[in-house]
Amino acid sequence: RAATDYQAEDAAITQGTVATNHTGYTGTGFVDYTNVKGSYVEFTVSAASAGPAALTLRYANGTATDRPMDISVGGTVVSPALSFPATTDWNTWADKAVNVTLKAGSNKIRATATTANGGPNLDRIRIDAPTDTQAPTR
Ligand code: GCU
């Protein structure tokens, strides 16, 4: 398997800013979503071949209120209002996993806030895709 990380601060950000005012992030910062519905971060993910992949979003939510987001791949919502619940404080990060299907080549993966609170703080996504070229023989 091949796992690849894509930092949120390097993605296309609409209604959000790159921030560093909390600890524990990877890369050079994280995305602080603007507190509005519809704010989003869009990643361009490259897949060697078409097929299933595990998408893991690393986030922090220092409030007591869920910050759900629609997860879309290539413009189609594949996980509506995915829950991003509280993580104790803004310095505490958690992983949220969802299974997606990628096409060979470039895929646009977008995480869009569905409430007026905006999204959680988003550190990165990780894509873990099978690289098997042959079926298992067991
Ligand atoms: C605080 C926090 C930010 C966070 C924001 C929010 O301002 O410092 O990192 O993004 O709350 O509620 O979204």
C-alpha cells in the first residue's frame, strides 16, 4: 500500500485561512475554516490506478459542537455531513476516516462545511490506496 499526505495549507482554500496559532499540526500550518456554511478546502490527489482508497482527515475541533462537512470526490458528495466531533481543545488532533473510490490520475477531493460554524481546523488528508497489481492467492 502507498500512503500519501496532502497538507491542507497547500490545498485550494475557499473561505478559510492558513493558521499556526495552535500546536500539534503537521507541515507548516493548518486551515482555519471561516465560520460560514460552504467554506471548503479542495485537494488534488493523484492515483496510480482506479479503485478504492482510504481517506483520512486530520482535524481539531476545540468546541463542544460537531463541525460536519460534506466530502466530495470529483464533484460528487460521497459522505454527506460527515461528523467532526470535539477533540478536547484546538491543540488536540484526531483522524476521521472514510472510504472513497478514486479514478486513475487526478482527483479533486473537497471538504465543505455544512453549518454556519464552518469546518473544524484541518491539518491534512492522507490517502492510502492499494497498489496490488495481482489478486491475492490465498
Ligand atoms: C478559535 C480558534 C480557531 C478556530 C476558531 C473556530 O478562534 O483559535 O483556530 O478555527 O475558533 O471556531 O473555528
